[in-house]
Amino acid sequence: MTKRNEQGGPWWEKLTDASADASSGKGLIAKALVLGIVVMAAYLGWTYFKGSKESGQAELAKILFEAGSFIPDQNQVNYGSIPDLGGLNERRFETMASAFYRRHQPDTVGRENSLSIMFEPESAARYLSGAETAIAELEDQRSKFTDAHWEQKFLNHLQQLHFYCAVNCADVSRRRGHLEKQKAVLGELESKHADKGILSLKPFAESQDSLLDLWKSANAGELAACEILEKVGKIEIQPDTSLSATIELENGKSLKVRFFSEVAQKSVQNFLFHALAGRYDGTAFHRLDKDAGLFEFGSVFSREAPDRKFIWGNENPGYTIPAEGTVLMPVKRGSITTKPIGVAGHGLFYEIHVSPPERNNVAQAVIGEVTEGLEVLDEWLQTGIHDEVGVAGRNIPRVRLGIKKIVIQGEPEHKGEDSWMPVLRDMPLPDVSAAETRFEELLKGAESQPENGGQDAPKPDDADGDK
């Protein structure tokens, strides 16, 4: 039943009466209306603020996304081919932690090809032009990144762009300019956001791993490399005056060697470590590349199992030598170098080049050069290799050229860090495999054939121990 007022009408009729109750009711409605307007205004204001904030964040994210398209980790972006240098020196690789390599290029072997001079300058120049434009546009909008969270992301994008611009610069002064700017941004990151983490190549990644120290190491390594690049053509590496070696061959001839420990301290030290221990005495040149004009030696299996050519050169000493290649010491005729293994040097094997390579390898350090006797190896290039069906490409010499002894005179002038000492693991002779058995069968079938398709080779009478 509807409640009625004292005059007999419904309660709402009082709102149209001229009575005191009607005035009271109208005041209630007015207050309700005002309250509703305030609530609605507050809601609309909050909604607008939220939308504005979200819109602002979306704008910031878009700005960084566009700039980040020039960061190499973006799979859809072709940012150009950065260099296979031909090497700087160990300092850049010692300061650049191996974890940095793994983190930034998990699908490739090392990062050395992204940290050196371009061998495809046109693609690098295209990348550089676009990335420098992105940096300029990013800097123009810096005032929008006032929030600490977004400022950190902004600075992280900026320092990475400067870094990748630097490694794409053929001009050393331009390269240094980007590295100095990156260094300044890293300093700002460290002072304001060192506790934030997420400094990886993917700025929006969930990982909290902070790579600030690794970026600083990368920057320091590249700046050190700039100093070396600036010296190219201005200085000449001097050979050690107090260190030399004689490689006595089993055919009665010998090679005289001088060393360059100034640029390859660890690689020279490693060679001396093995040579002084007699580890190379009685071994043979186990690999011959006629096209490249190089001889490889250091296989202890060639001494311990002289009749098992198939296993020569299969040793794993258990360590590698840090990359010490340098543009100051390119490989040339007569150079003795480490054997490259990925981004480092093999811990046991070395190569002698009778011809310069088409392109230097950053992992191939020049430890010295043959000053006398290189013509002996020129003659042995005619020896030929085993090219029977099934073993092509192994480059095993048909005729043995043995190393009787390596005699070391003196000590290196640059000994490097005392903390780096190789730990050689045991290398027992492997069991005979099916592949080795097949190889031996192929050799027996080829014994009646003239060596190297009839080309002349050194005669057994010329080699006292080559039997």
C-alpha cells in the first residue's frame, strides 16, 4: 500500500506543495543532484586521467619500439653485416666477458664478428645512417621520459644504439664519438638506475639480470680497440731481440724463427710451453693445405702413432688460447700463427703460412715468422695430400715431413700475465674406429698409384727420417 501524507496524498506530492515539507524535499533532491554531478565529474576525470596516462605510456612504448628496431637483437631487422675484423688484440676480448657473448648472440659462435671493422661497409653504412637518425629522434623526445621507469628504458635504448653505431663506424674518430656518448649514458644509468636491472638487449624482458657491468666492459674494450686502430699504419711491431728458435727437420734442413710477443703474449708463451717440454719433437706436419699455402704442426699423435695418419691432428689439449689477432700484425708469407678454433686459438696446434691468406681471422694470432728456410716448405707443397674417395678434405700429407727437434734460444721480452698458464689434459691414443679402418683400406688401394697424380714429390732419399 502506498504511504500517504497527512493531507491524504502520496509522499511525493509534498515536493510540489508550498508547504515546509515540500521545501525540505526539494533541498534533498538538489543535494542528491549536486552529489551525483560531483561523482560523475570525478569518475570522468579519473577515466580521462587513466586514459591519458595509458595513452602517454603507449606513446613512450611506441617511441622506444621504433628506436629499438635498430638494436640487433630484433629478429625481424636486418641491421647490416658487422665485421670479421681480421683482429684487434686480446685486450678487447679480455675486457668483454664471455657471458656478454652468450647473452647477446646465443645462436652464433661468439660476438667477435659484431665487434670489429666492417667487411661489408655498404650495409654497415646503411645501418649507421638509420641508427644515427633514430638516436637524434630519440634525443628530441627525451623530455617525455620523466618517469624513472621509462627514463631507465630510454637510457638503455640510447646506450645500445650508440654502441652498435660505434661498431659499424669505419671512421675511428666517429666510432670513438659514439663510444664516448655511450659511456656518458652508462654513467647516468649507473648513478640513477643501478638497482633496476633489465639492461639486456631486450629492454622489455622479464629477466632481472643486470648487464650494466658487461656493457661497461664492452664499452671499455671498444675504446681500447680505438686506441689500437688509431695506431694502425703509424707504428711497427718490433720482434723480440732476445728470443728465437730453430725448427730442425727430419730431412736435415731447418727453419729459423723470430717471435712477436708484444702482440701475442699468451700465444707465444703457449708455444714455448710445449716446445721447451719437447712436445713437438718427433712430430710431423699433420695437415697440408696446398691452396691456402699452409702447414699445420703440433700433433703428438703423429709421433706416438706414426703409422696412424687418420688420427693425426685429432688431439684436444683441454683449453684454448684467448684471441690475440691484431691488425698491427697481419698474416703474411712466413708467418707462424695459432690454429683458429671458434673465437680462440688451439692450445696445441700452430700453422706456418707460405702464402698470405685472403682474409685474416680474428682468432689467428701471429706469434712469429720464419726468417730462413721457408723454401723447404715451398718444395713440400708438391708432396700432395690424401685425396682418395672418402677422405677428401682431410688434407693429410701423402709423404711425412717430420720435426726432429725445436730448439729455443732466450726468453720473450713480453711475458704477459703470470696468472695465465695452460693446464694440459691427458691425450691417450684413441681406439681404432671403423672410419680409420676404412681409411687404411683406401690407402692400401692407393699404394700402387703415383703420388699426387704423377707430380714430382721429395724422394725418400732426401728425407732421413721420413719413412
